[in-house]
Amino acid sequence: MMENYVTLSIETHLFFARIMKEHALFLEAGFPCKETQWIQRADRLRNEFENLLRQVIQFNCGLMNHEILKSQELVTQFTLQAERRTSQLTGISIDHRITMAEQQLEADCSGNRHKRMIRSIDQLNRKAIHLLDELIGFKESILREVEEGCLFTFNYPLLIQHILREAKLYRSILTDLVEDQRVSYKKIRDQEMFWNQIMMEHAWFIRGLLDPTETELIESADHFAVEYGELLEMARTQNCKAMDGIRRKSLEETLKYRKFKEAGAEGILNCEIASLILPLLADHVLREANHYIRILECGMERTY
């Protein structure tokens, strides 16, 4: 139990803390220059999650599963270059040493440090929950101000709702860990529906941020949005016995979607795709697809 608590906590932070710091960056980059207070708040939160990620990397000593590293949900072959290009384009500082450190992470090293790490990990989890409460409140404030016509941002309102739900998922996982020292796999159906919704919305955002001349890519994005919409409808209308079939279809679709996102990330980095998509955003959605694929593959192997 202790070993799982430490391992699951580290794995959760390594994936989600990076996602959160990038959310803050995307929000920061999307504000007009006159919105200095909003920019400063986003920048401070970005720094806070960078600090959290640094701390987690320092804790790790092979205390993660090999599948996590193999999945490329933490970093991909594009992440470092995407960070550097995004920093150049936006003027926002990104600590590339974090990514280089993550590229060096290893799994299953010898030694058992779990027992003496419990207290430190527990403190880290509680600190992250408080930080997430602040980030969630920040995102809710942005959404409220945008909906009331008091604030302009280049980010879609749906995108703000989208990243708000991801922050709430991160908090929910940490709460499960702190309270029970495990993740409740009984919630796997909800997680799969959650990520199918996320994948569908990625397709919507990609479509909306592509230049109108990129007709083939727009058609592909529309196709993926329709496919994930159908998977969501199937999950809503069929009973639990049908979930294995839906999981299999979700995996097949997400493997195809990953190829689309990989090609998109590479094309944006090489300036071959006309769009409003930041290089780091292209890598960000690819990592989330990789994360979901691992969840689905795990679900195919395990009885929940």
C-alpha cells in the first residue's frame, strides 16, 4: 500500500503538474498586453507548478513504472524543441532543465525508500491540492469575466472550461490518494468518458486554430471529433457489459489520433502547417493522447 501510494503520487504529479504549468502558460500567452494583473497571476501559477515539478523530479529514484516512461506521456521527442520555440515566440520563460531532467528519469531502481518517503509525499500532495484550488479559482474567474464580457482572451471559453476540468481531475486523483492511498479504479468508466470528451474537444480546438487553407487537416480534425462524439454516446446509452467493446474502439481511435497529433506537432515545429497553434500546445495534446492510450491499455489488461 505504501509503495503504491508513493509511486502513484509521483506518477500523477509528473504528468499533471507539467500539464498545469502549461495551462498557465497558454492562459498567460492569450491575454492582451494591457491585462497585466491577469498575466502576472498566470505567470506566478506557472512558476508554482514548475517548482512542484522540480520537487517531484528530485523525489523520484526509479519509483515509477516502466510503462509511464515508455508511453511518452511525460515528455516526447518534440517537447524540448517545442518549449524552446514557444519561449522564443511568446517571450515567456520556460525552464528547459526540467524537461532534460525528465528525459533522464529511470524506472525500477534498486533500494526501498517508500516507507521513509510517505510523510514527504503526503505533504507534497496536500501542497499540490492547495495550489490546484488556487489554479481552479483562477480559471473560474477568467471564465466568469469572459462570459460577462469584462475580459478578452485569445483562448476559447470552451478551452478554459476544458483545462478547468483537467485541473479538477488532477485534484480528484490527489484527494483519492491522500484519503485512501490509492486511486479508485471503480471510476475507470468515468475516466474513459472524461478522456474521450477531452480528445473530442482537442479536435474542435485544432480545427478552430488551423488556418482556413489547411482543408485536409480540418477535415481530419472534424472526423476525429465525430468519432469521439459517437464513442461518448455509446458509453452513455449502453450498459457496463458493453464497456470492453467501447474501450477497444476508444483505443483503436486514439492510436490513430496519436499519429495525427504527432504529424501535427512535427509539422508545426517545422513551420509546415499554417495555424495559430503554439508548438508547445501541439506537444501538450500529443502527451495527453499518450496518457489516455496507457490508461486504455491498462484497462484492457485489468478487471475493475
